[in-house]
Amino acid sequence: MNEEIRNIGKLYQMEIKVNFEEHKMVKTIKEKIETIQEYQKMIYKARKLENKITHRQEIENHIERRYNNFASNTKKMIDKPTEIKDEIKKYFEKWTKHNPINMEEREKWEEVYKPIERIDES
């Protein structure tokens, strides 16, 4: 277990000072567990930040590539017009999806929308 902890420390370039064989006292073990949990939180936060930075860089690279294609080679931007057509079709299928009538609401407004039998022409 100590070796695994040391390997994790090397991986993240930090020294993790924990040795379970030195002391057998419960208090010391609890302290070491708390220390490991603190390191775990630090490693988690560092990894999350790394992932966020990497993701942002990928987005920026895609934006730059897209901009360059738009500026110099618009043919690359529209590889397959059928793909665009399909995406537009999907969008409008969702937008115009089935919208069933709410009968409770209809009953509330039914009287208001009845045709007027007599119109005052004065």
C-alpha cells in the first residue's frame, strides 16, 4: 500500500508522506487517513483543472480551424449538403413535435371562443 501511495505521488509530482507500518496506533492511522483524503482532494482538483484546460484548448482549436476554413476554404465547411439538410429536418421535427390538446385548459376557454351569435352593428 505504501508503494502504491508513493507511485501516485510520483505521478502527480508531489511527496506524500504516509507509512502505515511505522505506527499501529488508531489515532495515527486516523491522521494518516485524513492526510490521504486531503491529498486525494488536491489530486482530484488538479485533474479536474487539467481536464477543463484541455477541453477549452480543444474548443479553441476547433474554432480556429473552423474560422480558417471559413476564411480560406468554404468547401471544407460544407462537406456534405445532405448532412445539413438532415440536421435541419431533425431540428424542425423536434420543433413541430406532436403537441396534444390539454382538455382541462380547453374546457376553461371553450366559452370564450364560442362564435358570437349576434353582432351589434350600431
